Amino acid sequence: MKKQKVSYQIKSTFMKGKKKVTAKKEVAFELKLASVLVLDELCYMWNKHHIEAQLNDAIDQQDKERFMELSELYKPFTHE
């Protein structure tokens, strides 16, 4: 089992004339990266589904101008 390094962020503050030192454990890089990747994927999927729903509504209403605008927005989602 690998040993994991623990790093702390130390902050000193003055409160009522007394100096207070606090140490806070930093979040591991891997955890930060994983959370950013998950949030990016969620945003990507939500945006894609939202534009798809608007495209379907434009098709149902036979609004060609709106369909053309939305299809331009949807192009980046087609390059997977």
C-alpha cells in the first residue's frame, strides 16, 4: 500500500488580541481532478440534452430559423 502524503494549509489570524493558528488538511490532487472531470461531464451532457430538446421543439413547430440557429449550437456536440 502506498503511503500518501498529507499537506496542510496553515493560517494565522488575530482574534480579540490573541493570535490563532489553524491548520486545514488540503484535498488531494486526484480528488480535485476527479471532481472537476465529473462536473465537466455533467455540464456537457446537460447542455447537449437541453439543445436536443430545443431542436426537437423547433422541428415540432416547423420553425426553420430557430432550427438553423440551434443546429449551429449543436455542431460541437456531434464531434465525439
